[in-house]
Amino acid sequence: MMRPQDLLQPRPEGLYCSPGDFYIDPVRPTPRAVVTHGHSDHARSGHGIVLATPETLAIMTERYGADFAQGRQPVAYGERVDRDGVEISLAPAGHVLGSAQAVLRWRGFTAVVSGDYKRRRDPTCKGFEPVQCDLFVSEATFGLPVFRHPPDTEEIARLLHSVRQFPERAHLVGAYALGKAQRLIRLLREAGWERPIYIHGAMQRLCALYEDLGVELGPLEPATAERGGDLAGEIVICPPSALQEKWSRRFADPVTAFASGWMSVRARARQRGVELPLVMSDHADWDELISTFRELPEALLWITHGREDGLLRWAELEGRKAQALRLSGYEDEED
Ligand SMILES: [Zn+2]
Ligand SMILES: [Zn+2]
């Protein structure tokens, strides 16, 4: 009888697959890495060979330069490759453009390392595809029943309502530069906002890359210093940190908004001085986590990366086998 730990073990560098001799999302340089998606805590530079989707490799090139690894192995969704007897394939994770679950098959055993994921529709990337497996490694960023994210359309409608209500003020929306910003822009376009959207300099390259990879964002303009004064009634998207920086002082009396799953916690919004909290996450909320586990009834659950205890308790009540996986070095890009 094979044990899951014969295939995968947590190590300080990250989750290690010993029969295939590679790491998944290693946090330190390793000779062979499988990278689930482009967020900087999962996708680091300095590895030997990086196996990832072509989109994730393009994002890593954009962030770190062409020499971010000694070699790269692009693998499209659904394509199967062999590494020392371990079959690796990538399935969409619905998290950001190019994000993938790593599916490992070895001696009749299937393990899925989902990286970060969500289940709701995202117009900037392919939706999560459940893969039946014996072991499912899940994140737990919002792994408590209090975390239930509203529909995106509601949050976008609240933003547009505020823009109509305060036409004399610019709306500054903090959004993570990879994934959240582009999703927000697409959702605004779907809601009928056709005006140029103004973006902070730190977002320009990733927005351009999304467009190169086929995600249309509509007219974007740089939110330059000279423009600051005359962006009344406009929407400006910036990294969350810029909301508190000198950069934001160029706008007269702006409405500050922040798009993050954490905005359901009022104290966090208050702490950051956010006037218009928008609850939008690229991570599964409680219901999405639970429905995913229910769709994979045979899988042993390894829970990591957040609030493991709530999910372990759920698993116990449901009679599901689950354990916490201690992995360190990952941050929460929404925080
Ligand atoms: Zn992520
Ligand atoms: Zn993550």
C-alpha cells in the first residue's frame, strides 16, 4: 500500500516529490521546480529548470527578466509530461492568468497540489477544473465559515454607484498588481464602464502582458502626477501600498477603495483608512473550499497556507481524512 508521503513531503524548501526529484513552488532555489502561478511567493527566481504554464513563465519573465531560471519547460493545460516515472500535468486553478493545479500520477496514485485557487468565474483566466484524486493539497486563506464573499457584480456596482454619487472626486482603488487589478478592470468593462481607467506605473507592464496574452482591458491611461488634479469622477487603480504613500496625495480628496477578500473584516478596512471596502478575492471562500472538497470525495486532504483549524474541524465532523501541512514562506498577497 502506497503512502501519500512516499510521493510528497513538506521540506523547508517547499513540497518535495521524491520519486520525481522536484519541488512544487519552492521558496528557495532548487534544481527542478514546478510553479503553480506567478505570485511572487510561489514563483521565485534562481531555480534550475522551471516547469509551468506558458502564461506563468511569461509572468515570471516579466517580473524577473529572461534569465530567472537556467531552463524552462512550458506545459499547457492538459499536456502530460514524465519526470523519472512521475506523470505531471497542469489543470486550471482559476486563481490568476496561467494559474494551475499540479497533478501528479505515480503507481496508480493521484495527487493534486492546487496552489491558490478560487471557484467563481474570473474573466481573466480559465476556471478551476476539479481532478479526482487520492490526495488534494488545499490552501486555507479564508478557511473559516465567517468568510463568504459576495458576488463580484455587487461589489463592482457599489464602486460605480460611488463614482456617480461623488463625481467631483477621483476613486482610488487598491488592487494587487497581478491578477486582481486586471480582473477588476475586466469586470468594470463588463458592467459597462467604457471610460479610460487610470493605472499606477507599477501595474503597466503586467496589464500590457495580460493584453498580449489575450485578455482585453480596454483603454488604460497612466495616472501620472500631472493628471492627479483632473481625475475627478475617474477610476484609478493602484497597488494597495500606494493608497498610503505620497503618490496618493496628488489626488484632491479621493475616495479610497480596496479590493480584497479581507475587506469583509471591518476592522481591517478601518485600520487602512479605506472608505469603500470591496470584498473581492482570488482565493476560495469558505463555501468554495467546502464545495471543492465535496466534489473530491475520495481525496485525503492536506490543508496549508492559512486557517487550517476551521477546515480540519469541518473534515472531522464530515468523517473526512485531513491533516494540516506545515509549509512556510508563503504570504497572502491580498493582505
Ligand atoms: Zn496566489
Ligand atoms: Zn499563495
